[in-house]
Amino acid sequence: MLDIYLLMLAALFPVVNPPGSALVFLAMTKRASISTRRALARRVSINAFFVMAGSLLMGATILQIYGISVPVLRVAGGLVVAASGWRLLNAGSTKEEDALASDAKAEYSNQAFYPLTLPLTTGPGTIAVMVSLGLTRASYGRGSEYIEFFIGGLLATLTIALTVYLCFSFSDWVEKVLGRGATDIAVRLSAFILFCLGVQIVWSGAAELLKLPMTGR
């Protein structure tokens, strides 16, 4: 069980990348109060846990029912990630948005799942990894090792979700340490990396599709 836990943790952490996603989360919730941001981070972490756990337990079955292949999932999800990064990259600066909406109250509750959970936190890359890991469960048989596989996987997803909560909850510390100007620069760089990540996911999915016949499997 420990080996499974460490394997899934090592596979998930660089894909989810909670510290890097925290900068984008900060940019998308810049007008929120600290208490609102903490509450939102809690909801995002809970959503992220269920997305990862659901992808592990039922992801492969759902894809088979709808005839969707993992490469198609990557292409579609990569386009969403790239669009989110492009939109954030071209957004106004922190000072400009504060001047334009100083009296406006942002409705962040509607953004808890989309886009903050999906695709920002648990995007197509994370789902593809969890589906791929879920497909390996057949090699563990149907005995105690099968149960240990799911327990280790759920513990790994819980660890990632807690890490997401901590990084997102205290993302405002970045602005306190770096200042507004440096934070804007860091956010722009993170948005560009998010856009590049989306393009990379699309490219990897398209490369796999070119090697496969045009079927639903």
C-alpha cells in the first residue's frame, strides 16, 4: 500500500503542481477577501479530491461507455487549459482591475468548480494520469492487493487535496512578500506556463491520435 501511495503521489504532484497553481488562483481571486479566499480554497480542494478519486475509480469505465479515448480527452482538455491561460495572460493588471471594479463584488462561489477546480487545479493532465493509474488495477487481482490499491490511491489524492488547500489558502502571502509589481510579473509568467501546458497537452494527445485508427476506443 505504501508503494502504491508513493507511486501515485509522485505521479500526481508535478501534474497538479499546487504551488504553481496557487499563483494563478491568486490572480483569479485578487478582489476576494482573505476569508473568502480561504473558504474558496477549501471548496476547490474538496472538489479536486472528488475529481481525482472519481477519475481513479470510475474514469476508465465512463470513457468506455461514451467511447472517448484518453488522447481525445487530452486534446479537448488541453484546449480548455490553453484558453484559460490565454485569457489570464491578456487580462488587465491588478491596479487596472482594482480601479475598474473597486465597488464591484466578485461572485467567486460560482467559480469554485469551473474554472478553479477544472481545469486550473485538476485539469485533463491530472484526469488522464488518474485514468491511466486506474487502468492498472487489473494487475492487482481481486484480493487484498486490489483493496490496498484503492486505499493507497485515495490516500494519495487526499494528500494532494490537502496540499492544494494549504497552497491556495496562503497564496496571498506571495503578494505580501513580492509586492504588487513582482506578483503581477509572477502571475503573467504562470499564465504563460499554463498556456504552454495546455498546448503541450493538446500536442501529446494529437500525437497519440495520429497513431490510432479513428474509432471511439
